Amino acid sequence: MQEITLKNKKHGMRTLLLCLLLEVASIVGVVIGGANDFTTWGPILLIGSFVVMAFAWIPLCGLRVLKPQEALVLTLFGKYVGTIKGEGFYSVNPFCVAVNPASKTKLNQSGDVDKSAPMTATEMKMAMTDKKISLKIMTLNNNRQKINDCLGNPVEIGIAVTWKVVDTAKAVFNVDNFKEYLSLQCDSALRNIVRIYPYDVAPGVDTTGDGVDDDGSLRGSSDIVAGRIRDEIQKRVDEAGIEIVEARITYLAYAPEIAAVMLQRQQASAIIDARKMIVDGAVGMVEMALEKLSENQLVNLDEERKAAMVSNLLVVLCGNHDAQPIVNTGSLY
């Protein structure tokens, strides 16, 4: 199904004025024909005026008003005849019917969310009859999903997808409801991509499919993951005439059932890294102290005394609490 754009239809004002003129002329004809009922042309004028009055309003049913970035898909007796786009006052075949199967669908997205306050009868009637398709860029915020990453850890993730309709014919006729179709494809694509990556960097994981281990992760490679999610969604919604502008991760966390354990794991990893840094610094300071003592010849220590000094310095430098010094007032040994 290919989109057909109807052009040269922006003569709604001309049609409106012509119909009003015909209605006024028919009323005048009825009055004149009724006044000359006994003449030959009086009944003819009266009947003709009634006929014009009865059918002159029909073209008014084909008047359509569109705002910027709006479109209407029109069918005539079940056959697709074309799409009108852009702002303007249009006049189309009065027997054409606008089609939009997703007009009543409300998703958690910008410009298309349910209002907290109840709708009035007028608003409800407009929502039921409005068949216009928005061509604006919209943002879809799907519900957070719980998905297992490549290591089997359950994570909760949410994405925001910006999209727009680029082919109204495909959106209306190729899928049953293009809004619901997009939402389902976003969930499916998200699940397929997230299961490839670990939450955090893990050894021995290949996330690119080239057979080489890499450092890809959901937390550290969010831009790359978002790009792959966007490409995956785009492949699925091409047949629906939808273009995915961008996809971004809006929420990422471990599932509540393992969040506490993973927090302890991260804390332990941080403590180990800090201890490594402390030990490296302490060893360097001890080495520097021994070199300075030897270089300046302040004191000559044998290997046993050097070992004792190294032990004491490491205890002082690597301990969790401040050391309690003991002052030696006797001999060196």
C-alpha cells in the first residue's frame, strides 16, 4: 500500500460560498415561484428551487479543516482514494470517509494521554469522531520492563521512543492499530537487545557478535544500546509507515529482589579497589623511606630490622584506625 497525496483540494471556502449562494438562490426561487403559481414558469421555478435546496447542502459534507502537521486518510466505498495533508480548508468528495483505526487508542505518550479530569460530552464526541492522523514527532514512554540480562540477572529498564508517521496509508491499512503495534514492537525489541548485554562490565562477554570479548554493558554503553534498540524497532515498524527518530534509556536498575545483593557486591568491589590503591601507596612509601634512610646514612639496619620496620609501617599505613605510637627511650636495639 503506497500513500497517495491529494493535491488541489484547498478550495473549501469556494465550495462553502457556492453552496450558501445556491441555498439563498433556491429560497428566492421558492418565494418567486410561489408568488407566480398561476403562470407557466412558476411551478417549474418552484420545483427546481426545491430540488436545488434539497441537494445544495451535500457538498458541505466534504469540507475538511486541517491544522499544521495533520492528515486525513480517505476512502470511497471501501477503496483508498488518497490522503490530504497540511493546514488548510479542503473540499473533497462528500461520500469519502476518513479512516483512522487508532483514533481512540490512548498511550502513555506526549499529546496522546488520558486526562486526569473526566471529559465532557462535547470532548467525548469529538474524540469519537476525530479521524485525523498527527504527523508530529511524538514521544512514547512505555512501562518499565523486567528483563534478564546476558548473565541472567533481572533488571528493570524503561525507554522513551520518539517517532512520527511518514506514510499514512501504511499506518492505516498495513496494521490493525499502528499505535498499539508500535508499543508492542518497542517492548519486543527492548527485550531482544537487553538480553545481549550485562548490566555492568563483565569478563568473557561478547555483546557485538564478533566473537571477541568486549566491555559493553547496559550501564556503561547506554548510547550504543539505545542506538541498537532504535535500529531494531525501526526494522519492525517499517511496514507500518512509522519512522523512529530516537530511542533513549530513561530508567535502569536491578530488580528489587536482587538489588540489595548487587549493592553489597558493588560495595565489596569498591572496598577491594580501595584496598589495592592503599596497599600500592603504602608499599611505595615504605620503599621511599628505606631508600632515604640508606641514602642519607641516618641509620644502618640489618635485614631483620628492615623487615620489622616494613611490617610496622605497613600496619600503620594500611590500618583502618589511627596507630597508637610507642616511644622507645632506650637503646636502638
